[in-house]
Amino acid sequence: MARRKRDYYAVLGLTRDASEADIKRAFRELARKHHPDTGAEDDGERFREINEAYTCLSDKEQRARYDRWGHADDSSSGLGAVVDAAQEIINDVFRRRRGKQKGKDIRYTLEVTFEEAAFGASKTVALPAVPEIGMKARELTVVVPAGIKDGTVKTLRGEGEHGKQGGTTGDLHVNIRIADHATFKREGHDVRSDATITFPQAALGAVVEIDTLDGAVKMKIPEGTQSGGQFRIRGRGIPHASGKNAPRGDHLVTVSVAVPTELTPRQRELIEELAKTQGQNTTAIEPAKPRRLLDRVRSLLEE
């Protein structure tokens, strides 16, 4: 039966917390003492044991494995050999992983219209070729959901650049940018717009047409409406989700009253009568008289 190996630390006369310097110093002292050339009587066996202990403990990986599992050929049903084999497999896995490189992510800005952002759309994204990694130009379809917000980033997994040495493919990040609308502005799920009404419409009330996301709709203007008044058209705003039955925000309208800049004599007469009924004095304001041609020429010569 083979003699069981002694503990390497005991062979060198050290404790398990010995430093690298302690291990080197102990080895040198014992090697000089037990070198075969010194005429040792153990036929060099003691020197071989010292050298074996130093070889193991001076290597960080071997020492760590020895501290955990002991001698590789210890009487433990080949546990040391199993551990070595497992360690090799793990090391091989890490080496392969280090060689793999994930492909780079691609970032793309996609501009959609106000209406497309409101109701959703399918848009085609054209990606250029990347000759360095053998990627050809391609087109992808990006689904823009209804009610999407400006600046939303949609990620398409695995649609980026190819990885190297078997690495995974990167992703495509699509930044959604909503183009400005000529008349609409968005506030959450509500839409805002402005409308101009005439003085008679504001004073007497009227029904006017207002452009919305769904086209022109009729809106009632009550009599006595003031500039800056706001009206709500329910259910004509941004959908909360896709689908015809999805709830929607409202369309908010701010009205301004247009004051006429030129009046006919009859219009002026009527407004003056209105002013009198309200106790307002307008006699200090006289309409501008047309200037004769001779007066205009004289004025130009005097400048």
C-alpha cells in the first residue's frame, strides 16, 4: 500500500497562513539541508518531498486547490482528479466566453406624424450595410402603437450588428420622434388647438366647424363668448391604446374674437347704437376722412 503523502505545509514547516516569502525562505533552507549532494541518507526522498511541496504551494492556483481539496491522489475515491477535471472544464468555458463578443447595438431615429403617433402605424426602417462585419443593407418593420409619446425608445432584440466568434447579436433601439403639427398640440392624451370667431358669433352665439384628429366637427359657441374662452370636445383626443373602443382624451379649443379693422358706415352706425344702449360714449372717436390726392402729394414734398 502506498505511503500517504504528508501535508505540504508540514513538509516545509509552515502554517496555512504562510506568505509567499515564507514559503520561498523555508524551501531554500530545507533544500540546502536535504539536497542529495550533501550525502543525505534518505536517498533524496526527503528532497523530492520538499520540492513537490514547494512546487504546489508556490503556485497560487495549485495552492488554492490544495487548500480546498488536499492531495490530488489522496484516498478519497479520486476526488482530486475529479476536481482537476471539473476545473479544466470551467476554465475552458471562461476562455471561450472571453473570445466571444456581443454585436454592437444600433440606434435609429424614426420620425412619425402627429396622426401616426395618435392612432398607431407600421413604419419601415432602412438600415445601411456594415461591410466590416459582413452585414448587408436591410429593411425592418417597426410597429408604432397608438398613443405613443415623443422620445419613446422601442427595442428590437437581436436586430443590431452581428457578434464576433459566436457572440450574440446586438439590439436595435428606435427613438420615436413626433413631428410638430401645424395646428394641434398635445397635452398628455388631450389635443389643443386655437380657433378664431367673429364679433357677431361671439356676441350672438353660433355653431362653428373645428378641425380635429377625426376631421371637422361642429362645436357650439354660446352667446357672450369672450376671447380666451376654452371649450372641450370629448373623446376627440389621443387614444390610450390601440383599438376602436379604446378610451381617448379630449380636444380642447381656445377661441379668440376677431375685431374688425374696417367698418362700413352702416356697420359703424350699428355698433354705435349698441354702445349707446350700454351707456358708452363713442363721439370722441371720429372715422378717418379720406385725404385728397393734392394733400397727399403736398405731404410727400414736405417730408
